[in-house]
Amino acid sequence: MHSEFDLITRFLAPASAGSEAGVELGVGDDCALLEPTPGERLAVSVDTSVADVHFPASAPPHAIGHRALAVSLSDLAAMGARARWCVMSLTLPEADGDWVAGFADGFHALCQTTGVALTGGDVSRGELAVGVTVMGEVPPAMALTRAGARPGDCLAVTGFLGGGAGGLARWGEGERDLATSLLRRYLLPQPRLAAGVALRGLASSAIDISDGLQADLGHLCQASGVGVVLSPDALPLAEGLVEALGEPGARQAALCGGDDYELLVTLPPACLEEAQRRLAALGLPLTEIGRITAEPGMSGVEASTSPGWRHFPGEAP
């Protein structure tokens, strides 16, 4: 039987962390000591992923590790922040070393590809859940927020939509091959960190799509005090989505499904082409899907359409 400290030392401590990562003191003490870049603003976000609420408990442990970090990093991407550090709390029903090893493989692999240093954490016993706090940096006055959209701005989205909902549907049908495009989009989402940095100075506002395009667009419009005319036919659909769900189901998944972790941004029309050029250099499309209006409200979709993910059953939209 592994102890908490054994699990942390064997599996969750990073392979290396030093001054080059801005870490003066990392895993193994009561607190981490970090070295922020002088003059930069610190961006911090936290997410909790609960088994059979945010991910299937029976998913491969490396996918759970990847996903738990990815959904938190997506919040940094939406602010145009460069990811630097994270801390993680892991609650386990039992001290299963093989499971934790797989989880750690997925978590550390994404740390490596995104330049994030794991600087601390905690392991405890209970129902399976993962809490991840991420920290990043952004230059003063360059952070993207939800509150900057202006009437006349273009509304655009990175990548493709509906893959998260499509992958969840495929999982429910018994698909377990992570090489399947839709399943990868659900269990192994890719935080758009490079895109967020590339959109600095161009986008007027941004939000990541976690609860569903329609719901998150509503959050952005509310924060900015604007409305929107949405063009549902322009939504870029994930590969294999129509084949999996049919045309109406695919459109609904792209609009309301959630778990896509793409960036939804507004830009002055004069900036759209440059933004598309910058993202094309990253191998990522940026698709215009609507326009921001002065009149509050959302047109282009039926009011009866599902508002997207709600964390508590019975929660008002």
C-alpha cells in the first residue's frame, strides 16, 4: 500500500524544476517559491474535475491526467496568458500505484508540451476528483477578458466545435479507442495557449468554450454589455461529427455541447484577417460566426435551445 508521500514522491513530483522554470522551491515543502517575470501580471485559475461528472471514472488514467490539466490551462489561453506553473490536488478511492503512474504520465506529458512546472500538490482519500490551479503571466494591459466586445466586432472561434459532445456520445455507445477523433477531442482536449498569445493586441474579448458555445457566448455578451447576431450555419464542425450524430445533432452539439475548449473571440473587422493569418501559422483555423450588436440579446438561434452545461441539476439557466 502506497502512502500519500510515497505517491507524491514516486509519481507526482516533476522530473526537474529549477530556476529556468521560475521555481525556486517546488514539490516537497509546505509551499512552493516561484519567481514571476518582473513587470508581468499573474493570471490564476482553478478547476475541479469530478469522476462521472466531468469525465468517466473508467477512462484511461493518462487521459484523466491530461484532461484535468488541459481544462485549467484553457482558462489561461482565454486570457492570452503564457502558462508557467500549476499545483494539483488528487483525491483517490484507494492508493493504486499503477493508476497514479498512468495519471501522472498524462499530466506530466502535457506539462512538458505546454511549458508548465508542477510546483506542489496534495493526495487524499475519497471519491475520485482532481483539482488543478494554474498560473500564467501576461504583459500589463494585454490580457484578454470577457468585457471588451464592442458593437460591430466580428465574432470568431478557433478550431472546430462539437467534438467534446460527440466524443461523450461515442463513449456512451461503447467506443474506447482513443485514436478515434471525437473521443480524443473529449478526453484529450488541447488548450489553445499559443492561439491566446497570438491574439493579444487583436482580439477585443475572449472566453474559452467549456459550457457550450451558446452558454459561454452569453457570458461574454453579459460581461461586455452587448448582443450578438449568431450565424449557426457558419459553425465549423468537428471531423466525424455529422456521421456520428446526423446533421441536426451535430449542429446542436456544436452550439450547446460543451467540452470543446476552443477560444471564442471578438475582433474589430480590420483585425480579423491578421488574426486568421497568425493562427494559420499555428495550424489552427479562425472562423467568423457572427457579429456583435449594441442591442442586448442573441439572435440567429431559437430561444428554446438548450443553454448548455449546468453544474447542478435543476439550476436555472
